[in-house]
Amino acid sequence: MAELTISATAHGLNYLPQYYADHLGLFADHDLKVVATAKDPWTGVLDDLDSGAADIVLGGLWVPGMYWGTPREITVFAQVNHQFPKALVTRDNSPGFGWADLSGSTVLAPGIGGSAPYAFTAGLIREAGVDPAGITFLRDLSTPMFVELFEAGLGDAIVLDSTTAQIMQDKGTGVTAIDYTEAGGIGPNSVYYCRTDRVDELFDRLVHFTTALSEAMRRLRTTTVTELGPLLAAHWPSIPRATLARACERIKRSRTWETTRIDAAASDRWMRILQQEGMVRSAPPFAQLVDSRIVDSAELATTVR
């Protein structure tokens, strides 16, 4: 059985299709043993790629985007998130709340795990015709620290992952004012990538991995959150089961786990947002950032079977 090692930037609910594929034995069905590790700090994923400790990385598309055109050559081949499962949380429930309501306010945007929460939020604000310069963003601290400070009175809103947003809502310390899966459209939030010089070597394993991941996504659509309960509890035992179930149900209702195929227009949009933020020198074209051959082969293998 071939082995594929994954170094991930986090261990989050949005990665559930991968955990579910492993739980169901779908990787083993394709003669593949998958070993995954979440890195802390997350930048260790790049060290793992360099050393060969990891074959592939699971993380944000913004990282390969920023490295495009540099000596570090990275190839993206599939995604696990077709949307950005994040939320803007405020203190009170304000019907009709929109991005313009943030003007003059202070927004906490956790950044110790990366710049995506802030960058994508700023991009959505611009697309709504609002100038982010009129909003004070506090960045670069961890999610737990910012949550604690927000609950103690700092800021007017906070950008969070869907699970943390649900935790706060269930505690009564915050309300989801804007769900990014509803307001943000589609976009490759979390993707898989590897060193470009290893694509040919890993090709067959990547096809088998992507085929199993796609099957897990398909099964998730017909699996109830109640049935997923034991798996959720095993991965996140410290989070109340009811909260996990509600967070999972919210993501399941979205298009987050719809496909492993990265949408070209959505990728280009994300790169334009990064360019607007000055995070890339120029927006990497989809065809130069993503190698779709693995997903193509995985879909063909599924059709043949």
C-alpha cells in the first residue's frame, strides 16, 4: 500500500471530508495509507515540504498565490473547500446588517494562522462598494486571544471560522451577522498542494487521494449530522456536541464540500483580492497556479468504475 503524508495548517471542521474519507476506509480502498499532521505554528508545513517529511500540504490557496513566481515552486491540485466557511460575528442581532454598517467600527481579524480572514473580508467589503480604509482592523493575534478580548468588550465585530462563531452564538456572546458562505460566493478556501518537482512522482497517489476525497464529499451530502456525531466528537472532544452539530449542519447546507475541482474564475477572483491587498505582486493566472490533471483523472476513474 502506497503512503501519502499530509502536513496541514490546522485541524478544523472545514477539513471534514478528508477525515470522513479516512474514517470510511476510502483511502485504503484505493490502496493508499494517508498520514496527516496539523502543524503549530502552521508555517511548519513549508518546512515539511522542503524536507520531504510531507508529500502534500493542506492549507489556504493564498500561500501558493504569494509564492507564485518565486524560487519556491508549488503546484495546487485539488480543494477541500469550495467556499469560505467563515462568519462576521457582532454583539447584537441587527436585521439587515451589511458591510456598510462596519464603517467607523473596529473589527478583530485573527491573523496568527494566516492573513486570509482579513484579506477575504476586505475583498468582500470592496466588492460591496465600501472602502475598508474606513474600518479599523486589529490583526495578527490568535483566534482564542481575540475571542477572549471581544467577549471582554474589545471591538465591534470579529471574523471567525464557522465553528468558533457557533460556539460564541451558543454561549450568547456573539451573533453571526454575515455568513460568508451566503455572502461570499464560491472560492477555493482550503486546497492541497505539493512541490512542483514532485508532481510526476506523486501523480498516481494524488489521483487516488482525490478520488477518495470526492467520494467522501458525495457521501457527506446524504449523511446526517447525527450519523456524523461520533466522528465529530472524536476529532473535537472539547467542543459541545450540540454546537459541533449546528456548525456542521451550517457547512453542509452550503457548497463548501461540493467538489474537489477548483473553479478557475473563483481562483482568479481570490488572487485579485490578494493583489488589491498588496499580498502578491501580480495575480497568478489559474492555469499557472493549479494543475487540474489530477482532478480530471480522478473524475475519469470514478466514471469508469
